[in-house]
Amino acid sequence: MKPLNLIIFSTFLISPFSFAENNVKHTLGATASAYGFFNFETNSIEGPTSGISMEQDIYYRYMLNEYIGIENGFMLGGGGLIQDVQGDKHNGDIRNRYYFGFRSALYAQYPLIKKLYLYTKVGGALIQSRYSINENKFKLENKGFYGALGMKYKFTSGWSIDIEHKRITGGDFESHTYAIGTSYSF
């Protein structure tokens, strides 16, 4: 009887650790982009303005099961940095272009091989973009689409490395970025 109790006790003690991947529900992460495309149109200028963009994104994800989750995040980015320095004639006197906002998305992942996953995010975003022309400052508020497609490699420690392409559109605003990031699942 004692060996049977020992086997049952060992099974309950070891099983949560051996299936930890399936029990992981929470993920905190961040991505940073050094290259992308940022574009917006305004009533203050003729035609769209665009430029190289940089973006940072922090997020929290709750997994409903092994493949599907819900993700919420905060984004901050800017565009037109090269045009600001060079004084691009197409963009005129527009300076200090940046945006920030919140996003919520449905997250889906699919394992390609052991520890390597393909994932997508589809949802919505509330974005506020700001810029200045001469000494006048302007802001635009947009609601729109948020989407991402990426790959991640999970380490056994709970950490992962992500590479993704993001697209945010809405109203007068559009952003495409290529980002690299890290996340921790627990």
C-alpha cells in the first residue's frame, strides 16, 4: 500500500511541472521596432506625410487555451525622423510626428516545430497622433485595425524571442513596422 501511495503522490507532485507549457496562462512582453513606415493625412496639409518609424509596444496576454489568447497593449511610436533632419520638401514644415495608443487583439498561435510558433494578432486600436507645423501643434484621434504576424521561439525558462510585422490603420493613420521582442510566460 505504501508504494502505491508514493507513486500517486509523486505523480501529482511531478505532473504540474511536466505539463507546465499547457498550464501557462499569463504572458508579459515588449517589442521594439527600429524600422517601419508611418503615414497620416491631415486637413492642415495637402496629401499624406510619411517616413521611417520607430515603435515600442508593451503587452499582457491571457491564454484561454494552448492556442488562443487575448492580448492588450500600449504602443508608442514616431515617424518622419529622417525627413525632419533633412527638411524633406514633400512634408513641408511638419515636425515632431509621433503616436501612442492602446490596443486589444485576439491572439492565435500554432506550433511549427518544437518550441517554434507561428502567431497572429487581430484586433482594434485607439491611436492618438500628434505633429506640429511651424509653431502650431495638432492632434488626431483614430480608431482602427491592429494586426500582426510573427514567429516566436520559446525557451524552457518561460522566456521567448519574437519577430513580427505589425500593421495599424484607422481614419487618417497608418503604420507598418517590423519588430523584435521578448516575453515571459508564467
